[in-house]
Amino acid sequence: MRIHPSILSADFGRFADELESIRSADAAHVDVMDNHFVPNLTFGLPVVARLNELSPIPLDVHLMISDADQHAPKYAELGVDSVTFHLEACRDPLALARRLHRIGSKAAVAIKPATPVSELAELVTEVDMILIMTVEPGFGGQQLIEQTLQKVGSARDLIRSRDVSVGLQVDGGVTESNIGKLAELGADVFVAGTAVFSGEDRAERISALRDEALSHSHQ
């Protein structure tokens, strides 16, 4: 059960301290948004490069940007641990996943709430992780959309059907009160922003989320 705090909820003026405060997490989730694919603008290549130098834990970079085929490899070349691109922003997801692997990054694919899990069928054996968005991407602090829960179960079924070791990440409105349910459905990587950064003791928050997920997991 991996916890990836989203630094979208961190204090942008104190990134070094904020990253240090989540050292006990498994990775830092970095939301890159271009104000085109989603209605928000966050970080670009220079900031992610600097975050990768500062961070005591691996970076899990989630690209919510258009034309992922062209831009995603540039993030992999920074030496981050993992690059997630959106299926909806990609012309040739198979080629892109393979290219990210060749560069030396893990490759992950994300789908928005309206995109069916069945569209990932061809990709599941080519990626390291699938990300199910449980909110409409663009802003932190949203409430989880209940209707997306069944997709988490469907994605776990798809992974099991291919007998591959692929992480199943959920992102959007993850809290201590719903992480158990998400773990029951088969998720094993959890992005939590507000649920971690709104507390003074981030290590305690991370530990509470991880324990709650572990207590409900069947894997």
C-alpha cells in the first residue's frame, strides 16, 4: 500500500521543507497541468527538474497536459521515477509507454472519470501503473466522485486477468475515511493531497492512511 502525497496541496514557497515533511511516503505526486488539457496551470519542466533534485523520495509525475506523445519523454529524461500520461491526451499510448521505459522511467497511464476502463485493455501489459481519476482533473481538494469507484474494481479485474504486476493508483478526494473502501476494491497506490498536507504531522497522516489501506486490502 503506497502513499503518494500530492504536492499540489503543499506550500509552493517552501518546497524543500514540504518534501522533507513527507519523507516517510513512498513517492511525491507532482501534478503537471498546462491550462489546456485541464483548466489549471501548475508546474513545468524547470520546476520538476528542481523538485527532483530536492526530493528525498522518488517523484511520481502526473502529466495532465495535451500532446503527451511529444512532452512526456522530456519529463522522463529528467530522471524522475515515474511518468503518468493521460490516455485522452495521447495519439499512440503503446509507443509512448515503450519510449518512457527506454529512457529509464516507469510508465503509467491515467484515465478521466468518463473514460471506460476497457480502453486500457491493450495497454495493461505495457505499463507499470494505471491511474483511475476519482475526480475531474484540474484542482486539488475535490470530493471523490462515488460513481468512479466501480472503475477501480474493473481496473483491478483487468490487471488480474492479464496476470501482470501493475500498480493501481487512485487520485482525487482520497481521505482516511474512504481509503479503506478503495483498497478493498483493489487500489494499492493512493494520491492524497489535502489529507496529508492539512495536518501538522505529515508522517502521522501518511502512516494513518497506509494503516487504514492495509487493514482493508485483500492482496
